[in-house]
Amino acid sequence: MGMLTDKGRETTFDLGTRLRKLYVDQLAFLPTTLKDADSLYLRATPIPRALDSLQETFIGLYPPHTRSPSFPPPTILLRSLGEETLFPNDSQCRRFAALSRAFAQRAADRWNATDEMNYLNKLYGKWMPPDTPRVAVDGRPRLSGINDTINSTLAHGPDTRLPKEFYDPKGREIIDKISVDEWFAGYKESREYRMLGVGGLLGDVVGRMVGSAQQSRADGGYEVGRASNKQQPEDNKKSTSIRFGLSGCHDTTLAGVLASLGAFEGNGWPPYTSHIAIEMFRKSADASETALQATILRAEGASSHVASSSPGWVSSLPSWTSLFGIRAAPGTPPPGIGRKQTEQLSPHEKATLQNYYVRLRYNDEVVLIPGCRAPDNHLEGDESFCTLEAFKAIVDKFVPSNWKKQCSENVNAPAFPANPEPSGY
């Protein structure tokens, strides 16, 4: 299992400093100093490098001198592996594992006998094991494993480099294209693949956005409060708003999310320290007022979530145990409409989503969601600002109603949809 290297700690810390520059220095949305962790939503997968990355990013965002002397250890939410949705969890989801194998086999059938694969064999073949001499999607090592090794050595300088043939530009382009097809085409083509792969995660993100818009504990406060053993309000009102959240995830999370939203066309495998920001804004008559909520998903480590506290625009956005407390997160959100299907919302419930907009950024570049391009689905004059209602409707189509139950159903059913099911709509 790969661990976070010194270079990885450096780049994740740098990500935190960039987040501080944006959300603290430029936008003045987050406070300059922290007195406590009540407004933070921190979560990581059980994979150690994800937790390490989360910690490094947080320390870059709020270095020691920006925390008060009485600052208590912030709670990091961890779910058991059987409940984890921060990455495509094929080890705990039999149906998703079956779908993954089917799309991987399709990629092998599609690419193994092509001119592109022959080119890779000319480059890498002499270093393949004698018992599996041919480079192939399903070879040993797998083609995607070779790609991962190439990318790892590129990230760490000349002392870790492989023979020069592995860095041939044409070869790198080919191996990246095939690896992306093997791992991520399913999200683009199959609603079920999206649902079981990242549907639970995006359902959580949308639920927290809606909770923030409705000023309820569904913004993530219910998880943080219970995990830290804080007294919870008897009603659904918020005591302390979740201002910012950061979650440790992985490259497969990022690409899965982007592909499921129709926003991964033409992209290669996510580089190390990649991140996604899912930002929610609220339109206000007073343009001088700003509020933000953001969710940032980061390759090999971190994702983040931010919530609103004032009217205006709203956006949705590492291991030292002496600084961080680790807790299991509860799984049942308070009542609300976050997980209610959009078509089932009443006119009054839909009205609570009005004037909220969602924007997606990948490695600091704005990306467009196809379904948001319709005239009524975005802010006038800017297709990158999707209405919250439209964004929720797009995500709702692949949010599982019961992920664990659906993971055990239809295990032997056909893997590929009978009709096209394009993502992002």
C-alpha cells in the first residue's frame, strides 16, 4: 500500500496554503485565526496516506500560529471500510466489483491487439517478466500499474527514474488514454456504475449543500457534533454552522466524480495533489455581501467542504494524534430534503433552493457540467454557475437509495446498459 512521501507532504501542505490564500486572504470567508474546531468538517478514508494528506492540507490552511493557544484537537471523521463512500469501494460492493471487472475486460478486448499496444510493447516489453512478456491492459503487471509507477517516479525526481523508454511522450499519452478508459469509462456510460461508485459521496455533498441553504444540522454539523460528543439540539436547527470541511480521498474519487458529472472529457489520469472544488453560491440583492460553501476533493489525500453563514454568495467546499482526534462518523442525517428526489419536492421545498448556484473547479480551472447548459439551469450569462436545483437533479439520478443493499443485488446481471446513459444530465 502506497504511503505519503516527503514530496507528497510538501505538495499537500502547499495545497492548504493556496486554500488559505483564497478563502482567508482573498475572500475573507474563513477567519484569520481559529479558536475551536466546531465549524470544521474533516473526513478521511481509512487509507493512511489519505489521512496524512488531510492533516498536511489542514496545517497549510491553518498553521500553528493561526490557532489560538486553547484550540482543541479537531475531530476527523472516519467510517468503517464497509461504510466508506469517499472512494469507489469495490471491495465492499459486489455489484460494483462485477461492473468494474466487465469494463476492465472490455478495455482489454478493445486495446490489447491495437497498434497503440504494440507501440507500448516496443518500449516496455524487454522489462516485462519472462512468464508474462507482453504489455497488456490485463497483463502482469497491469498496464494501469505501469502507468502508476511512471507517474510516481515523475513526481519524485531523477533519483527514482525508470529507464528513459518509460517516459517516451507518445507512449505516456497512449498508456494514460488506455488507463483512463479502463478505470473511468463506466462512469460516463452507466448510471449504475455512477450510483455504486460515487453516488453515495455526491449524495452526501448535495445533502450538506442543501442543509447549509436551509440552515440545518444536515450541513454536516450533525456528524461533527455527535462524533465529538457535543450536545445536539433537540430540533433540526444549527448551533454552529459548518464553515469548512476537508476530506481525504483518492485519484479514483476525483476522476469518478468528474466523469459522473460529464466533466472529464479529454482529461488524463489525475496528477498527484489534484483536487476538485464544488462551490455553491447564493445570489443576493446586495452584491457586497458574500457567503461561501465549497467541497474540494484531492487526489491521494484530501477533499474539502465549506458552508455559508451570511447572506450573499455561498460556495461548497493529515498523522499527529496529539493534534487531531479520530472519531467514527454517524450515518443518519437529520430530517430534510437533501436526499429527497428533486421530482418529489413540493413547490415550497423547491423554493428553498432558489438563488443558489453550484460551480465545479478541477485543479483551479472551471469545468462545465453538460446538464447545466440549459437556459433555466444556470446563472444568466455564465453556464459554469449551475442552479442548485439543477445540480441536485443531476446528482439525484445516481444517488443510491440503499447503497449496501444495492451492492448485493443483480450481481450476475448484464454489466452494460441496454441503452445509452450519458453522464452529466
